[in-house]
Amino acid sequence: MYLVQSRHRPATRGITGLSEAVVDLSAIRDNVRTLRRRVPQDVLAVVKADAFGHGAVPVARAAVEAGATWLGVARADEALQLRAAGLTVPILTWLYDAAELMLLGDMDVDVSVSTVADLQRVVSIPNVHYVHLKLDTGLHRAGSAPDQWIELTRTAAHYEALGAVTVRGIWSHLSHGDSADAVQSMRQLQVLRTGVGLARRAGLRPSVVHLANSAGAVTLDAPDCSLVRIGAGLYGIDEMALGLRPAMRLMSKLAQVRRIRAGEGVSYGHDFVTDRDTTIGLVPIGYADGIPRVAVRQASVWCHGVRMPVIGRIAMDQFVIDAGDIAVEPGEPVTIFGDGSSGEPTASDWADWAGTIPHEIYCGIGSRVPRRYQEGNR
């Protein structure tokens, strides 16, 4: 084994700070505007899980600037972060505990309610103003069972009449939102319509009704819904046919370069053994940062204008690529994924290699990887 020295820099450099996730906020804005042109409803931008790893506050601001009128998060602490950052549009959160209700009310955050017990906990906190009643229309996760819906709506109407709470919304969640034929989604829409009718009969007058996700917003004809929730579409996931574009590039730089001879093993266990003399490069990011270990036998990155395969096991902090006979040096830029326009892998490629979905790839990028924000993709 022998080391290739650069004429301009040492072959080994400190690896800290060589990797970053670059988020194009103009893509976030463009995606919101594209979806708003395609659907008649208002848009709720889903920025849970730190905006799918993109950064909740910058993404939320960009989405609101582009016309999103609501923000949605899963957890209470995510809603509080947005309020602390000065975002004033309505926010809906659907996972919280009793101890968090007081804080949510103080920050004027809407909460989801699925049961009478949930509702009673909410009304016991006098400063929680708005709730969205959730009906389980077929996903069978959260939401009121249909046979308990009448009791929930009547109880909500009772508390609303007392001035204890306002039912601002009624909502549900699609189980097959990405299906092109929308058959199951139409069934769920009919159940939701029935639920809204029963709520109105109980005396409720919700100002927003929402069911569809990004894909469902386009495939499901639901003019009686006033809001669509865009999550995947906000980040350009799986919706390229709509003209949406990915907002994130995951970048690094080669930390080391060395030449090894045929027959040498690479990384732990020597699962990979070279069949020729070759140049290998060390990329300082690993599975602790969200690079999926299971992707190794298929994965590649973009370096020096070509795709280079990942070889050997992906380690916690780094992995190795095979540059062959291409002359690369430490500090050479590496695109782990991007939008694919230059030939680089995409997050969808990594998802395929790992047997998962792009959402998990984005959400898995750890806190050791700094996020850098820019306008425009280059």
C-alpha cells in the first residue's frame, strides 16, 4: 500500500467540517408555488422532523413566503420552536402530552383531538383555543373510530357552546395517498364527508377540512376540502413529474487519497478485495450521519465528474470510494446525492440501494452534518 501525495496539499487533512447538507430555499418556495398552482385549496406545509432533516425554521419561513398559510408538525416541541422563531401563521400539531398542553395554548398552537378523553384534557387547559377533530377514515392509526365520532362531535359542540374551545378543523389521513388511481382515497373522502356532515349536524362549523397529502392533493378531487398538507412535495420527494425539485444536496470532500495494489482488502472485514491496482478515496461521513450501511454493494457518489462506487463496509464516520485510475486529490468535492441533473445519485437512488424511501434518507442525516442555506442550486 502506498500513498499518493498532492503537490499542493498534504494527502491527509482534518476531516471535521468537510461534509454539509446544502439546502436550496428557492426550491422550497418553487415547490410550494407549483403545488398552489395545481390545487385550489390552501397549503399546510409539513415541517415535522426538522423539516425532514432540512431545517424546520428556514424551511417554514420559505414556505410561508411562497404562500403556505399553515404549518404542520408532529410534536409539541416542534411547534414551540416555530413560534419561538417568530412564525405567526396557524400551526397544527398532532402528538403531545398533557404537560405540553399549557405551553401549546400559551403559544396559540392548534391541537388534534381523536377521542373524548383527549378533548376533556384539552378543555381542562383554559388557554388552548383551537382543536382539529381527527376521524379515522381507513389508515387505522390515530383518529376517532367512526362508531365513536358522533359522541366526539356532540361533546365538542357542547364545550364549544360553553366557550371552552373552538373546533377549527376536521381532518383525516390518507392510507394510499400516493396511488395514482385514488380509489382508496375516494373511499376515505366519502367517510370524511359523512363525518363532516355529522359534525355540522351536531352544531360545529369548522373553517378548515383537510385530508390530502402532496400526491393526494393532485390525484384526489376534493373541492369541499379547504386545505392540503404538503410534506414530501415540499422537499421535492417522489413528485418530479409535477415539476417539483429536490431542495437538498449532501456534499463532502475527500479527506484522504491513497493508491493500493491488487489483492488488498478495504474497510472492516475485507468484504471488498481489489482485483487491480486502484486509487481509493476516504469520504468523512458515515452511518452515524445517516449514510445507510446496507447500501454499500450498490451505492456510488459523484466525484471528479463521474460516479465512483462505494467499496467496503460503510463505517460510523467514513466510507471509501474507488476512483480507479482517475487522478483525485484530498479536498476533491464529493456529491453524495443531489437532484441528479449532473449525473450524481439522488436521495431516491440511495433509498433504492438501502431498500427504504427517500423520506428516511433525508430524516436520517444527523446533527453532525451542518446545514447550509442558499438561494439557487449552485
